[in-house]
Amino acid sequence: MERLWLVAALAARCSAELSAIAVESAETLTVKKFRARYVRHQLPVIIRPSLNAPNWTHLDFKRMCGAGPITRYEVQPELNQWGGLGVGVPMELDKMIEELYAKNVRTYYGFGFDLKCGCPPFTEKAELLKVFEEDRYKHSEFGKSNWPELIVGSRDSFTALHVDKGMMPFWLKLIEGEKDFRVVPLPEWRGKLDGADDAGAPFVGGPFPSLKAPFDAFDDALVERRWIQERNASVYAGTMEAGDWMYIPVGAFHGAKNNLRTPSVSMSGNYWDKTHRRQILENFCEPMVAERGGSPLRARTMGARGLGIPGEAAHTTSGFICLDVAGVVADPTEVTKKPPSPATIDAVAFSAAPVCAEATRASKTCLAAQYAGRCPDRAPPAKGATLRAGDLDLAGDGDVSRQELGVFLAQAAAFYGALPDDASYDDLKAWVQAELSAIWPPGGPQMSHYALDRALANRASSWTPPAPPKKKKAAEL
């Protein structure tokens, strides 16, 4: 059966027309099949649940979650910015919903509404598909704080082709409306549609891919002529119905367009599990290290910091995510029990285990049954800001997690020369995990800042590089 599926998928790629995004049943698509068919081959898929699955409408969100903040963007593809969107304007969700469902609304998209904080009645009942349950992104100190997020869009609004930050894969569930998707998987655009020296190539490649100039990916005749026929690339198209889920693989260019009849409401979240690890490292992290140049070790660790000595380390979220994906920093999912009900978003995001066990970003939202205490204010350093020598609190939430301590230890390895300059992510992982276990054992209680300072000072004497071997005297030769 798998062989027949692969033959059909390859035949679709060889067509001179758009390839159809596969549609799978949520009831019959197992985790094993999902990973073998779509994750492994880096292909998108629409996952369709049973027809009787309950669903919310925009009126439910307006009535029960309307006071929360969302950022509204006007669709302006001529600016050639991320997703073809203009400058963001903060506003309340209920006001934006009113705008979207007005008769003469402009083409707007709204992003960034934090469902777990702003709409607990929804997250308590919403379920994740089993194929996404082993997500590690939601536990990361360095992922989006608004996970999962609510996305709303007006009639006929769209996003231009773009790639998510860090080439992260993601899932999206369409709650209301209808969406057309266009997807160009990474194996199809790299080497075919990118190239700085190729005037006809539409994309800039590398670890931070983008469109060179505005392009209407929903003009099917144009796409088929310029990309499919002239450049032999496969471009995938599919339509989501209310209730459907979409999987977008690592590094895929994608864009979505809402239909003319009704606005859309959806929820989405970046995610990765162990099957994505090599794809992210090979396609984003290693190219990012090469693009940064200079010391490979300092490129992997985002600079270097000494104990009480200022270094040139920077606060760079994408680089920290690479440390997380590579297993360099602590992974709370491996040292605690799974949530009692991993299928529900509320259990995954707020249960006492595993995300609350080690004071990670998500644990600040596990304080009590009262929703007001779930999402305290965070003030992380500005993007790319230089980190102070003693700044371990990367999330700016007043607490230090084992993941944040792991980043400091990685940067200390670069500062003190504890590892060779060409050390790999695996070398870094072995060194940091050993140091981390010595300072703060897995599953151990939260450490005070004073205790951390003392523990780090005690370990720092062993971080100096080993002495070079002595040269033998002439008489010994």
C-alpha cells in the first residue's frame, strides 16, 4: 500500500500542472503513516476529521474571547514584505471580527492572538490531532509565547508565499471559512527556483529564504508556465474546509487565500518532533552557521559569554531554537511524565507535567485554575540584543529554566575554549548536558539565582581549555 501511495505521489510531481495536496482521514492516518508519507518526503497534507466534529464560529470567539489583543495587517503584496503584509496595528479581537464581517471591509489578516491566554474556554475543549501530540516546540523557552495562535482573515484576503521563521514546520486548523493553499516544498524550490545569480529565479535561498519580488502564486496559469514547465518544480494546491487540518513541512514556501464568500478563522502552531530534527539541522541550522562565518562554535552558540565577564553573545531566537532541536539544552519532556490527556491543548499547555516540572516558559502559565495567572508579562531582550554576562533569564519572566542555563553553558564553552572551534552540535550537546547535570540535575527543584551563581563559579575552573601537549626534547626523539 505504501509503495502504491509513493508511485501516485511521484506521478503527480511529474505533471506539468499543479499537484494536488493529499487529503487524509484523521481517523485512519496513523502517526507512522503520517511520518512515512509526509514528514519524510517533506510534503503537505490536509487531514480531514469526521463530519460530526463540533466547531466554533467567529461569534463564539467574539463573545467569549473578544477582549484579547490581536495584530491586524493589511494585505499589501506590492511591498514585498513577509507574507505580503503591511505594518501591524494592535487591536482587540472582537473589534477585528466586527471589521472582518462588515460588508465593505478591506483585505485584512489578523495574527498573534494567544489562544491559551485569551480564550481558555476554547483551549479547554480543543483537541490536537494524534500526529502532532509529540510536539517539542511548545515546551521550548525560545518558541513563540502565543502558542497556539488564532488567525483571522477577511474575504478574499491572502498571504504571499513565505517560509516560517527558522524553516519551522507547522500545523493549522481551519475553524470557519474556506482556504486555498499553494505550497512549494523545500526539495522543489531549492536548486530550481532559488539563486542570487539567477535572474529568473523567484526566490532568495539560504537559511532565510524569501521572494525576490511580488508574485501572484494563485495565478495558476502563470505558476504552471514559469515554475512547473520552465523550471520543472512541483507546486502543490489544495482547498481546506472548515474543520480541516493542514501540515506544512520544513522549509516549504506557502501562502493561503480566503474565499470570496466568508472570512476565515483558524488556529495554528509551529511544531517539531524527533522526526524533524535532521531536516531542521541540515536545512536551517548548519546553513545559518555557515552564513554567519567566523568561528563555527560561536556561530552555533550565538556568541560567547564568560562568568561575570561581558562577551559578544546575542539574543537570537532562531539560533537558540537550533540548540534546542540539536538537544544541546534541556528537554523537559524527557525527564517527566506525560500529561494525563495529551490530546487536549489545555492539558498539553497547562498540566502539572511535563511543562510545569522545570520552570520553562510554559510553566509560568500553570499557576492555578484561575486563567488570569496563566500568562504573566514577559519582556525578553530585543532581537539580536547583546547579552550581559550574567543575563541567564532570556525570556525576561523573572525565572531561570534549565533550557536558559543550557544556553549560557553553551556560550561559556565557546568563551573559555572548553571545546574545539570546529565542535559539532553533537559535541556541544555532550559537553553542555554533562555540565548541566552537574549543576542542576534533571528533575531537580528550581534553583535560586544565588545558588546558580555559586554552582557556576564552582564549575568554571574546569572550563579552561586543556594544555597543549609538550614538545619532546631532541634527546627524547
